[in-house]
Amino acid sequence: MYEARKSHIAEDDVSKKVVDCAFRVHQQLGPGLLENAYEECLCILLRKENIPFQRQLQMPLTFEKQKVDVGYRIDILVQNELIVELKSVEKIIPLHQAQILTYMRLSRIGTGLLINFNSKMFKDGIRRFVL
């Protein structure tokens, strides 16, 4: 029981660190840029903070026991325990939420952040998901 709680706290710490880095990116750049600019800048800060991550990680799909390469990619996977899906859109729509939840389900990663950098207020553009 203690190990599970300890792991959960560590997971929360990782989420907090990523949110802090994303906030700094939003604070410095503001809304209006393309998604890949925010992704690049967030990765710069994650590296500076020594937070291990993988970028544009291919998300395989298995159908009828065959792997299907359909080009799904996780924007950022942090410490193999947090999916970070980035957007720069007018507003988050149900499709964006379905996308991150599907990535979480397929990868068996229980925590995800959906961050929309095109929000005037950063807090309005971030959502956390837990399976």
C-alpha cells in the first residue's frame, strides 16, 4: 500500500513539474503560435529541469493481433508515466479529449495532460485526465 501511494505522489509531482514548465512557456510566448513551437519550447524546459521524456512517440495500434501503423503519435511522454498532448486551437473540443483518453488507454498510461496554449489564461487551457 505504501509503495502505491509513494508512486502516486511521484506521479503528481511529475504532472506539477510539467504544468510549471508549460506555464512558463505560455507566460513567455502567449497564445497565437503553432503547436510545434510550443512543443519545442516545452521540451527545452523539460531538458533544463532534467525531466526525462520522449517526443513524438509512435503509438501503435493493434487490430486482430496485427500492428497497424496509422501515424498516431504521443506529443510528449514524460517518465513513461504521463502523456502530454499539446494543442494550439480556439477551444478544446470533445475530439481532443477522446484523443488523449484513447492514447492513455492504448498505452496503459493512467495519467494525461491536455494543454491548449491558445488560451488567453493558461489555467483555462489545461486539463488533467486519470484512468
